[in-house]
Amino acid sequence: MSQRSVSPSRRQEELFEAAYQYVLAHGLADLSLRPLAAAIGSSPRVLLYLYGSKEELVRALLARAREDELAFLGPALALAADQLDLSTAIRSTWQWLAEAEHRSLLCLWVEAYARSLIEPEGPWASFAARTVGDWLDLLAAAQPARHRRTRAGLAERTAALAMLRGALLDLLATGDVTRTTAAVEAYVRSMS
């Protein structure tokens, strides 16, 4: 978590968790250390001491968001991987994405993804590319090994990822779970 200490103290862990919850609620746009520190019961000076810079704190928060996303999605895809079925993987992933309690994490993901595209040098550098790789790896696990190593297998999971990402953006923008879920189901049916 902190680059300055190998083993963070309980207080450091509490501050980091509070900062993470703050970012989930408020996003990264215009993040300022002073309001963040006030909201989490700390000071900008303490945060700078712990992380070295605002950029390093943001980098740590994004790493945590990515870890959470993978931790949540991993079990959602375990059944699909056992069955080696991309359709099940798509449905399991969408079910997780569509759950209301994941919206703040997913909004943070979208923000970091977009910022990594338009500001590739900041703490979100290569965030989008890494998450594409993460998702493709998760979806690959749901394909038979022989097929996953082919161009067709890569194209299949790339199309699935593009559809899931598009449906997610639409869901986050509109809140329309019914329509976006119907679109995901139509896509899965078209794969047969």
C-alpha cells in the first residue's frame, strides 16, 4: 500500500481504507488532498508522508480498485471456467456488473480507464490496457485451452469484452438494468 513502509500500521490501513471509500463515493476528478484528508480524519501532510505524493496515493487507490474488481469477478467466473463455456462467463460477469452495490467501484473504473486514455502519463498510466488484459485473461479461462490459443478464440473473447464494456457504460449512464441485460442475453444467444 505505501511505498514508504513495508508493513503499514493499523492507522495507515484505516486511513487508506477511508481514502478508498472516499474515492469510491467522490471519484478522482479534482481530487485534492486537503478535502480528502479532512474527510478521513487526517492531514495533507500525513498523506504526503505516507505516500510521497498525491500521484502515488492515487496509484495505490487505483491498484486497490483493480484488486477489488478482480477479486469480485474471479469467483463470478469460476463456474464458467469449470465448464469451459464463454456464454456462462459472459452471463456471470454481467450479473456481477449489473448489481447495484458495484456501481461506485465500476464508476471509479470507468473514470480511471478514461483518464488513462487521455492523460497517459499520470498515476492511471496504462490502467486501461492492464484492465483489458485482466478481463481478457478472465474470459480466456472460460474457453477450452485449444480454442483459447487461436485467433478465433482471442477474437471471440475480445468481442465479448467489447459487448460487456459497452453494456456497462450504457448501464452506468442510464441505470436501465432491464434493457442492458436483454442486450447481453441477445448477444449470448447470437453466439450459438
